[in-house]
Amino acid sequence: MDNYQKGTNEMNTVLTASAKIHDLTVAAKSVFIERDDCIDALGTCLCAGEHLMMLGKPGLAKSAIAHWMSTALSCNYFWIVLNPDSMREDIVGPISLKSLNEDRWDRKWSAMALADIAMFDEVGKASNQVVNMLLNAFEERKFPTPDGDKLLPLHVAIGASNETLDGDAAAMWDRFTVRLVVQPIQNLSAFREMLCSDVESVPSFPVSRDELTALRNQAKKMALHAPASVLDTLTEMKSTYGARFDNYISDRRWRKILRVCAGHALLHGRTAIENEDLIVAKWMLWENVDPQLEEVNNVAAWVKEFAERGLSELICFEALVKELLTESQQVKDQNHAADIIFKCRKLGNQVKKIRPTTNLERWDKIRTLTRTVEETVMNGVG
């Protein structure tokens, strides 16, 4: 197999896996009401191979979402509620007595050591020993042993806590690349819908361990080859962040933004990062949680300004072509048909004059839909 064919096969694997994860997020949003941000964040992390922290009171479906989506993906899943007495053996398995009798060291590897996705509830209550182990596991995906490092299949670690991490667990805060705050359902109609939501039925979107690895590798490549326009915007964000927010953001976290951007792009079927993917920084650039979530919301609004630059024209054209597509399916008479075709061709000519450098797939879709509208009208009239 030549390199071109190999590259094509790898990309097909990546796009197939990311499409499954995207479809899973759509399904999850119909089950877990008012949890779109959690589901989008987890979907993005699954495509990027990055770790997620969810802060919020008990009973807000944090663990349920993680378990439901992991089950749908047919991934090896591990879940544990941490406390100060939790030990390494609870997380990676006990030392093998059989191996000790044979004068060698080994573990009966289990739990996180075999998991693709691992959920750590009450992560802030972990002991120092467990924290140190998880720091290395999250970053390097390895576990040290006397015979060398044990490679872990861990793709995504998910933390859940009632509060920001401090004490022994504070060192793990930066390891959770993506962070979000989960709140109780606010909208009463959404609350009513939640009461009867069927969370027991789980669809099937199987993704293999090899596919997860391919996604992680692709996200890494995309981050290393981010477009200059995205790098310019992110550099500007860095230069202005300090004037708006009194937080220390590590260079590692700024760099990780591109990796999460890549996951966001893959989740939406794209193989290159675009400016709009910087919206993920809303999950990555806040540090403090107050009762009104002032900092979290201010960071989100600030990030949105950068992520939506240059999108107003694109969004306007997308809305217009969708209106025409709907109208083309409800043609009343020939005069109405002629009016739709006139509007469609006018829109098509306007789009032709634009020379976009980003969001190329979305612009191509607009061009395709204008042709679809005209064909639908002509077929309807004929």
C-alpha cells in the first residue's frame, strides 16, 4: 500500500469515527435535556483525546451523560467515586500475588488500566498518592512499574466535582483541558420534558480503540498545522486576555486550545481548524467560579467575539439559502417558481463574488444548495 492510499484510509477512519460521535451528540441532546454544552464538550473531547472536568451539584446527570455516551460508543468504561482512602489498587488493579510468588512484580491490571474512557467522581477528594498517579496517567497515558512504563489505552478522562479543586487535588486542575459548570434545569418546559426522558434506551454508535487513537493523532496533526489566520486570532486573544481577566493561564493551556479546536472541527466534519473553532476557549480560559458565574460568562462572551469574526456574512447567506430551500418545496404557481429562481440566482451571483479563505466547506454547501433549490423548483413546475 502506497503512502497516498494509507493516508486516504486513515482519513476515512477519522471521518467515520467523528461522524459517529457527532450523531451520538445529536441523540444525547434529545435525552439529556438542557445539557447541550456538556454533550458538545464531551463530543469535542472524544474527537480531540482531551480530558474534561464538570463542576456542579450532585444529581445533574454528569456521570449519567458520561456513562450513556460511553456505552453507545461501546468503549471500555471505568467509573469510581474517589475519597481520601482511595488507593492505586482501586484505580489500576491490585498487585499480582502469583507474580510475587514467581519472584517478579506485576499487577492484575484492571479498571482504568483497561479503560478508553474513565470517570472520576468527587475528584477533588483524592489523596496525594492518587493525585500524583493520575497526573502522570492523564498527561502521558502511562503508569510506572519496576519493569518500565505500562501504556494505558485512556482516551478521555472525565472529572466531576461539586467545587473547584484545591488542596492535594489542585495540581490536577490544569490537567483537565476542558472545564464547564453544570447547573440545574432552569426552563420549566425543559424541566417537564426531562421528567419523562428515557435515559435507559441507549443507541449504538460503536467506535473502536484504533479509531479513537486515529482521532487523537489527527487532532494533534491539525493543531500543529493550524492556519495562520487562527494563530493570529489566538495570539491577539493572548495579548488582550490579561487586561480583561486577572488569571494565570499556562502556555500549555494556550497551546491546548488548538488541540481542542481540532476536536471541535472534527466533530463538525472538518479536517482543518477554522476561526469559529476558537469558541472552545470558553471552556478553557476561566479559573474561578462565583455564585453568579460572572467570570465564566464574561470569558464566554469575550471568546465569542473572536470566534465569530467574519461569520456574519456567512451566517446571513446560510439563512437565506435555507429559506429558499423551504420555499422551493412549497411552490404555489409558475410566478412563484420564477420568483424563487430569480432570488436563488441572485444569491448565487453574490456568493460567486466572495473569495473566502476560511469556512470553505460551508460556502461550498451554500453553492450546492442554490443549485438544489433551482432543481427542486424546476422539477416541481415540470
